[in-house]
Amino acid sequence: MIFGRPTNLILGAFTALFNVVVLALGSSGHPIDASVVAAVNIAAAAVIGLVAYQPPTLNVGDTISVVTPAPAPNQTQTIALDPAAPAPNPPAK
């Protein structure tokens, strides 16, 4: 997701705006090679996909909203250290 919107909407919006520019330039008498248009569209799709599909990261202290099914209320949780993590070994004497 980018700006809270699904990837397909962002990609569609970019493609639509880019193609409007291409059509406007083409109708004004500036010939544009189709392979250049395709290359820019493919590169934009790759960048948008790379940005949109980054794995989420959470750090200790971050707060997240937990959405629960109705009628239970939604909750806000804070990321804490794993309570099941083993304690570090004390230094040898």
C-alpha cells in the first residue's frame, strides 16, 4: 500500500496520468516512440511495486491498532520485548 491506497489504484492512476501526457504530446505534433512509452510504464510499475510491497516493520515501543470483530472494541497495543525470550547468560566466574 502507498498512502493508504492499494497498489493497483496507485499504478492505475500513474498509468492514466502518464498516458494523458503522452496523448497530449502526440496530438500536438511531437511523435513519441511506443517503445519509450512502454519502457517508462514498465519502470514505473516496477518502482511502485517495490515501494508498495515492502515488509512491515515493528520496533519495541511502536503502537498498533488491533481490529477485532464486532461487538468487541478495537484495541491499541504497544510492541514490547518478547516475554518468552531467554534471559542472557550471566558472565562466567
